[in-house]
Amino acid sequence: MMFSVVIPLYNKSAYIEEALHSVMAQDLPAGEIIVVDDGSSDDGPAKVEALGIPLVRLIRQPNAGVSAARNAGIDAARGDWVCFLDADDRYLPGFLASLARLADAYPNAALLATAYVRCHANGQRRVPSLHPAAARGGLVSNFYAAWSRSNFFFTSSLAIRRSLLTDERLRFAIGERLGEDQDLWFRIAERFPIAFDPVARAEYRLDVPGSATHGSGVADELPAFRRLAERLRRHEVPQHMRRGAARFYASHLLNVANVRLAGGDRQAAWRIALRREAFANPFYWLKTALRLALGGEINSRGTT
């Protein structure tokens, strides 16, 4: 069993060495590490070359975005499984070994994943809470029910069967800065089994300047969620996942409404909150409606 680790690199010179060392420190070695330099203007690629790690292949391309970099890594990968490690994240000890155990225990799984630690710049560390469908580990029977509680895995804590990526031509959406990774997880989860280890075995570094998650909230519906809504309307989401998917989509709309309200656009916030799909999460809808009625005096809390 061979794991290919794909690392998209764009101006993350301060972090890339740590990311690479975290792969090399695994007790189950990776078969190859593919670093895709997406037109960096710093010395990150030079640091990769200076390390002289035999497993590393450095691919260079003009800046085209993280999705294009990951897709290039998929095309270059030769392993049975493809992992995606962002250049500012890290694997914890035992990550690849955990994925290998999942692959052995659940041979039909198309995606293997572990829980992770959210690491803030102030030193705070938190493992996202898990829905019972994920907390017990093994095959996740109702992906959207679990995902609506929290994003229980993330890009740097998973592996996808390479044959699935190549045979089905599943790729990351080009030109989308947010949600492009979730879009791929959604499409896989709706068609194939996902195996999960509830022990946190990767670190997600937050508050990194230049990262997609660094900055304000999402003020517009993301394309990945629009596509999910379309699949719901066309009844393409499996029946047992439909309720969880609808609730999750409603949460996204209400999060957008709350961001609009925080930005002072109360009319747009009401317009989004009154969409029929937003009512699929009734508790969060009521909380959002009260905030709108009271001018934003009630704190919001939801899941994207």
C-alpha cells in the first residue's frame, strides 16, 4: 500500500519545512511526496530543494490557484492513495499508519480520514466536536448529518483512492478559493463509503496570513453549496442523506445571512434567511430571525 502526499505550495516559505518534516517523521513512510509550486514569489521552493529529500518531487507551474496545484499533484501521483497536505499544516505521528489500518479494515472505502486539531496563532488548540455518526469511527453512514455538526475531517487529514480520482476524473474545482475541497468530499461521500478514525492525527493551522480562511466570513453563497442544492433538487443525493444535506445547506445560507447582517446589509440578510431552503435548520433559522428582528443583538452560531 503506497501513499502519495501532494503539497500545494504558494508563498508558504515559513511553514513548508515543518510540513515536509511531519511527513518524513511518519512511522509508516510515504511512498512519494509531490510538492506543486504554484508560482511562489518567496523562497519556499528553494527551501524544498535545499532539504534534498529523495522522496520529494518538485513540480513548478505558473500561479493558477490551489485547486489547479492539487489537480497537478493528482496527475503526477503514482500511489494507491493520494493525501493532500497544505503547506502550512502538519501531520501528527501515526497519521499514515492510521489511514493504512482503515484501508485494511474497510477495503471498499474510497476516502480515509482522521480527526484533527485546530491550532490558533494564540496557542489555543481544539478538536472539533463529532456527531455520533463519526465519533464511533469506522464507516460514516450518514455523511451530511455528521458534517452538519462539524467538518470532522479536513484537506490535510485524509487520503482518496487514486483509482477513483483517475477513473472517475474527480478533481478540485478550478478558480474557487473557498469550498473547493468540500465540493470534492461531498461528491465522493454521496457515492462511495468513507472510513474515519476519530483520533486527531493532523494539525490545521489557522490565522495564517494569505490563507483562504484568514479574514472575514463568507458573504455570498459558495459555488460548492449551490451545486449541492442543485443535486438535492434533482434528487441525486442518496435518500438517507437528504435530510442532513438539506440541514447543512440551510446552515450555510444562514451563516451568509448573519455575515450580511454583521456588515450592515439587513435587507439582503432577510432575503437570504427567508429562502425556503433556509428553514431546513429551524433552530438556527429562529436564532437568525431574532437577530435580524433585533438588529443583530443576539450572537450567531452555525456550521458552514
